[in-house]
Amino acid sequence: MKHVRTGGLFGATVIAAAALAAAVMPAGAGTLDEIRERGYAIVAVANEPPYSDIKPDGFVTGAAPDVARAVMKKLGVPELRSQLVPYGSMIPALQARRVDMATSGLYIKPKRCESIIYSEPDLCGAEAFAVAAGNPHNLKTYEDIAANPELFMTTCAGCAEEAYALERGVKPEQIKVFTDPPSGIKMLQQGRVQVFALSGLGTQDLLKKTNDPNLELVMPVKGVPMGCAGAAFNSADDDFRDMYDKALKELKESGEFASIVAPYGFSAEATLAVKRDDFCPGN
């Protein structure tokens, strides 16, 4: 396992997905007092700008970790250390206490709420497709993909987009899972799939960086709800989560929250308009 540290407050520990289950990491604290005593929180992130973005030197930024950094400072935790964890492995990492929390645009979904608990929403946004320029198959919904069994799409294993597709009739054999978003875009460029599906701002950011005139953005995807994420915790850490919520509320009320997320293209107003109970009542 390679440890990548920087002089900033948010160092990154990069973990290969295949080695995640065998990784030996400090146990998650379970209480905020223990995290304070340790001096840092261990946080799971994914590499999906603008939600989270791992720089070449290992420094982690993006809207989600920047919000978490500000909240945890309010809670007396001066440092955050991150692990790169695929979305599909974040819940197992939380359950096994390899991390204290996950903050990387992990959408609040009822099925996930059976296994973990969430903070109040911190980021909300529309869904998107990347398709060939001109959208030759006229793909605007997941149902459009389902209607043509000769079409293939790509997204990440365990992502909300995979669930959206399956719930709307896309066959499992039509879904090709990518290892990371850039590899998914390459699959689209090579014609191995006809649709790349991910969060709206994440897809938009990736297409901008790819700068390929043969690709275009479809946003929003019709027929799916706006996705809202929150910081995720082990289900036994409700006291820690509640303290996190209190500090997050202060951040939102002060205006600092808006100043953090707006540069990344997120609407603070959209997030302030929803509650965790809108997605997972009683979580």
C-alpha cells in the first residue's frame, strides 16, 4: 500500500480496489472524542471531480472533502487523512471501520441507509449522460437504453447510476463497469459503449477535461431524481453524526457552506432545500 502525504491538512492514502479488503488500517474511532484524541479523521473519498479531486501530489480537494474539512475543524479535528475507495466499497469500509467517514458524493439512497447513516445533505446535483456528438440514438432516459438491447452503457460498480439503470429496465449485460471515470470515457470514445452515465457535474467536468468534439453532454437525464449526497458514517456512530450535523448546520447558516461549494458548480440553495428524511426517513 502506497502512502502519499503532503504538507496540507488533507493527505491521501491511495488504495488499490482489489487490496481494499485485505488492507490493515487503524480502526475507526466510533466517537468524536477518540478522533479528537487521535488528531485526525480517516475519510474515504473517490476520484470524481468536482465532488472530490486527487491532485498529482496526493492532495485531496473538491466540494465534498472541502466541506468535510471545514466541518471537522469546527469539531476540533485539525487533520483529515483520506483513502481512495471505489464507491461500491465505501459501505464495507465503513462497516469494517477502515475509515471514520466517507465524503465523496455518496448519494443518500434508501438501500444504503439500511447499512450506514448519513449527515444532512451536503451536495445535490442532476444526472447526466455522455454520448457521441449529435446523440445518434436520441438517449435522454435510462428507458431509452433499455428499449434497445444492442446498446451498452458504462458506469461505476455500486454507483447510483447503476441502480437507476437496472430499476428502469436496463439489463445487467448492457452495463459495462469502468474502473475509473476516465477509463469509462475511453470506452465511449472507442465505441465499446454508447453511453457514459454519472453525476451531472462530474460528467461535465470530465468532458471538459477530455476536450473531445466527438462527445457531448446530455443533462439532466429525464426520469431520475436529483441526487443528493451526505457524509456517511458507521451505523453505530450516531453521536458523531449528530455532532457533524450540528457543525454542518452552522456552516450553512453562516454562508461559509455556499462559499465552499459554489466555485465547484454546486447550488447551495438546492442543498438547503432538502433534508436527509426526504431520502431516508428516520436514518
